[in-house]
Amino acid sequence: MDDLARVSGVVAVCIAAVGIAGAALASPAFAVTGNALSDLGQPGNPAATPVTTLLFDGGLILAGVVGLPFSVVLWRRSETSIGRVAVVPFAVALLGMAGVGLFPAGRPLHVPAALTLYLGSMVAMTLAGVDSGLAGKRRRAAATLSFVAVHVAGWWWWAAGGPVPRPGLAVPELLGAAVFAAWVVLTAVGERSGRSGG
């Protein structure tokens, strides 16, 4: 069960990455500096086609569901009650990810779903980092909290440049997604290494 839960996180990351990259490549008009990622999944948007909406929306829905068992890994590797609490925002972030796909851009629940994904991921990583720090695992704590700092800095930089919903929103979105994905993969790999070494 533990191995299945660990693999689920990596598989979810791969599904989301393939869905986003595939949709971007299949789009007739998508540009990172001119679009939001969600444009790929919005029917009627110049950047979207039936193929891009299937890849983008379907990929996020599937990734959000597939990644939920990874919560078991976060629970088992936690050293303190703070680490166990991190399971909640992690699961909420994945539900937000699925929500972005279920409610494409332009629908009332799209923005709340996207905020849930990004904020939930930041909170989950922060709590996991604090958990590692309290347990004396300073390198793991520093790495995790560095991911959070990059994530927050990316959005801070973007917000400082003008209205958040403007052309090129895909830039901070991709940064946030990449940071969250890297943390999940490194956590999965670290969990396996820790178990092998123990």
C-alpha cells in the first residue's frame, strides 16, 4: 500500500505534465507570455480546441484523483502533528486541481478552484517543511521551505507588475505547478530512500 501511495504522487505529476504540455503543443494559438494555462481548457478560447480541452481539463481531473493516495505518504513520513495536518491542505490542493479541470475558465467555480490548488499546495509544503525542521531534519526542511519561497516569490513578482489576470498568467502558473510537482516527486523519492536505508 505504501509503495502504491508513493507511486501515485509521481504518476499524478506525470499525468498533469503530459496533459498541460500536450495541450500547449496541440493549441493553434497558445503562448506562455500571452495566455493563462486555463485558456487551453476553455471552450471557445482562441487557444483551445476539442483536443486541448480534453488534454488539459481531463489531465487535471485525472491527476487530482490519482494523486490523492499520496496523502498516505505525507501522513506516514510526518514527524509531528504539524506534519500530519499537512495532509489536509495537500488533499484540498488536489481537489482544487481536479476542480480547475471540471470547471473551465469562465465558469463561476474556476477561480476558487485555482486558488484552492495554489494556496493549498503552499500551505501543505509549508507545514511539511516546519514538520521536518521540528524533527531536526534541517536539509529537508530547508529544501521544502525553499520551494515555498520560490512559489510565493513568483506570485509576488507577478502581482507587483499589474493586474493578476493579464496576458502571460501562464508564467507564474507554470512556476507554481513546477514547484509543487518537484516537491511531490522529491518527497516520493526521499520516502523510498528513507525506507531503503532504514
